[in-house]
Amino acid sequence: MFHSVRDELRGTLDEIVAAGLHKPERVIGTPQSATVDVTAGGNPGEVLNFCANNYLGLADHPEVIAAAHQALDRWGYGMASVRFICGTQEVHKELEARLSAFLGQEDTILYSSCFDANGGVFETLLGPDDAVISDALNHASIIDGIRLCKARRFRYANRDLADLERQLKEATEGGAGRKLIVTDGVFSMDGYVAPLREICDLADAYDAMVMVDDSHAVGFVGAGGRGTPELHGVMDRVDIITGTLGKALGGASGGYVAARAEIVALLRQRSRPYLFSNSLAPVIAAASLKVLDLLESAGDLRERLHANTALFRSRMTEEGFDVLPGDHAIAPVMIGDASRAARLAELLLERGVYVIGFSYPVVPQGQARIRVQLSAAHSTEDVHRAVDAFVAARAAMNAEARAAMNAEAAVTGD
């Protein structure tokens, strides 16, 4: 049977490559940092890394690494169990309490990833008589989580408050019981920030709950790094916050739901990704506690990140690149064509800058881009080098295009 399937799969893979949508994986031979070594596979060696979620540069912070070493000695390597059997240690409970206090929520529950956290919320909280109203550009994990529940599904255009209100009216007039508005705090492919204050106002008007996936904000957005609810002054009005430990908070893995106490209590009893997945590794929990310690005095890191972001965005704009507007550390450089985005990324790697071309299905057709992500670990010189590499790579790509056109004209006689 598989012989025929193999041919079909190979055909699909060939189509992906031909369309310029293939996503190769480069092998890194060093810890995650502002610079990484990608010598494997004929790559150029040490390069500047401008595509990691390592916003605060904590992935290789010496104090985080030391905390991880100590945790291995104290707590062991893995739990070999789910939480409700024999998979809960003191370190897990301490991290949940610290996250709750940091995010201003009543309780927190840990998951193996934020994808699992988003996958466990909707099915647990919403039934066929309820409604979920979701931003059109929400993360794939939210989309998949919603698919698992039986609630009526409404979708509103990205950050479009008038459309959100229309969907809320329709859900209310349709007799929906519980209503849950869900949005990314920061949309990962665009760097746009959700208008949470206005969303909370609409939620109050239509008796709806608000859920925010704040994975690309917690740690560095807001005055104290508490994310988009802090940025918009609505920490006490957001009912559910999901997030990850795998980005600004050390960059390892793991996720969480921080929410009202009753919501978290029900998730502990009925959330399938929580009940049927091994506990978060204790070494990650302990290292994350050290990250939270560091965040209390990380104002300089946040300031450096904001400065690097502003510098990159202004210089790239001056050089004529199409960078989506905003001030977030996600700075998408719009290319349009998937093949050109992939080629530009290759040329940048040759010039010492590691970035990735994003194309369908990660972003819509015709909206391929290079998503640059700034870090507090980058120096001012690193940012200038990255922009200079973009300029040189663009010139090289344009030269290649002209050469190809000339060659084709020579063959056709045009």
C-alpha cells in the first residue's frame, strides 16, 4: 500500500520545492545567542542570529544555565508521569505561583507547550451552546484548539473592532451562553499589537470573557514586562492569559494558562493536554524561576531591545525596504514572492546574517517575508551589520534577476 502513497507524497514534496515553499532546517552547533554557528551542511560558520525568539537574550544567560545545573542535581531529569499521578514537584507549584503573581492572575497551570495550553482551553470551557469569537490572524494553536470544541465559531477581521462587535451581536442574538473573545497579544507574523483596552470594553458591553495569547510579549512588552495587558492597562480585565516559556522567558519550552481561579481549577480536572502529557521537565521549571528573578531587574534589557528595534526599523526604512509599521521587536521585511524571500535569506546567510523567509502556509499567499527579530543580546554594531547585509543581498539578488533576464533574451532573440 505504501508504495503508491510514497509516490503521492514525493509528488507533494516536489510541488512544495517547485513553489519555493520548502523550509530547510539549518543545524546550529552552538548555544542560542546573538551569534550562532551554522557550519554544518556547507553553511558559512558563525553568523548573526536575527530570527530567534530570544528577545531578552536569556537563552544562554549564565545565571539561567547555573540554575538549570542546580535543578538537575536537586530535582532530576524528568518526571516520567503526568501531574495528577506522580508528576508534581514543589518546583512546579512554585513556578505556577510566581507566574500568577507576575501576570496579575489568580492561578496558573503549566503545560508542555503553549500550543498544548491553547489546545486545552476551549474544549474544557465551551460547549455547543457557547460561542468563541476569534481574530482572523490568531496563531495556529488557537485555531486548532477552537476546532476541538463544539462552540459556535465567529471570526473577526484582524484588530477590526467594528467587525468584532458585529460578531458579538450575532453571537448574543443567537442565544450564546458563554462568550469568549480570543486574540493574540502580538501577532507573530506581523508584529502588530492587539487593541486590548477596546476589546475589553466590548467584552464588558456584551458580557463576554477575554483570552489573550501573549507569547510574543511577556517579558519585554509593558513597563514591567508583563505583556500586552500591562501595556494597555487591562491586567485586571483579561480573564485568561496563555503564554510560553520558550521565547523571552529563557527560550526552552513549556507553556501556561494564567487565569481566574475557577478556570484553572477546571483545566486541572478536564484539560486533555494537561491530563495526558508528561509534566514540564523540572530543570525548565527551575530555570524559569531564575528568569522571573532576572525580569525584576531587566529594565536595561528591555530598553536595549527597544533601542535595537527602533534602530533596525529606521535604517531599513531609510534603505527603501518595506517593513510593516510598528515598534515591536518583530520587524517583518515584506518581499511578496516566496522564491525571492527564500533566495534573499540564502544571500543574507552568505553575508553573515541568519534569517528565514516565511511563506505559505505560515503566511498568506503572495505575502512572503523575512521576519527579523531583534534581541537585547544584539549590539548596535550587530544591527548596523544586519542592515548593511540586507542592502548587499538585495543588490546581489537584483543582479541575479537581471542576468537571468538577459540570458533568456539571448536565447529568445528579444
